[in-house]
Amino acid sequence: MSEQNKEVVLKFIRAFSDGDAETAKTCLAPDALTVAKGFGKLSGPRPYELIVATTAAFKELIPTGLRPTFHTVTAEGDRVVVEFEGDAKLVNGASYCNQYCMVFTLADGKIKHVNEYYCTILADDRIGPLLADVEEQRKQIGA
């Protein structure tokens, strides 16, 4: 089961990285929750709907994808821990290279919970303004 869980997690990370919400959905339980640890503006919990919406937004905000380089993938039972680095270019041309450690808990082959550890200062600085722009555009068109 650990090997299958690793496959699901890596599929999810790649889908998230590429902004592929449809593939990401296939990896998630309907009640999935991710929690970005830390104290930045982008920290906190994200339920299933927000995970999918964020994934879809990444397709526009990070056209190169995160381009993850995986360093370690460790699985034990229903838990998978992945250390990786991203090397992306944002839609505005800025570089976004962050380091991640994500702790996944799965049930029945689907991701139920993720604790995300990454530099929230960098995410707030680089991605935060882009997400705010998307939200403002949606408000202006009444979406």
C-alpha cells in the first residue's frame, strides 16, 4: 500500500504543479484538507474546493509549473512525506523557487490531509499579489 500511496501523492504534486485540477481531483478524498503551516497570509487550512480552485489558478499564475525536483519520498502505512524544491517562473516573469516538505495522510488510496511546510514569506511576496489580482478581476466581472 505504501508504494501505491507514493504514486498517488507524486501524481497529485505533479498535477498541482502543472495547474491540472482535474487530475488533482482524482487524488483527493471529497473531504480532503491541506494546512499550510506558518504565519504568512497564505498559511492556514484549505478544504477540497479551495485546493481544486488553487490548483486551477496555478495554471494561469505559474505557466511553467513548479517544476518539482524530488529529494526524498518516504512512505509508511497511510502516511507519505515528500521533500522537494520548485523552480518556477511566474506569469509576471518573476522567479519562484521554494522548498517544500509535505506530510500526506491517505485513506482508501485518496489524500485526506496534508501538512505543508514551505517558506510562507516567499509565497506571500511572490504569489500573494498574483492571487489578489485574480480575486479582484473576478469581483470586477461579477464571478
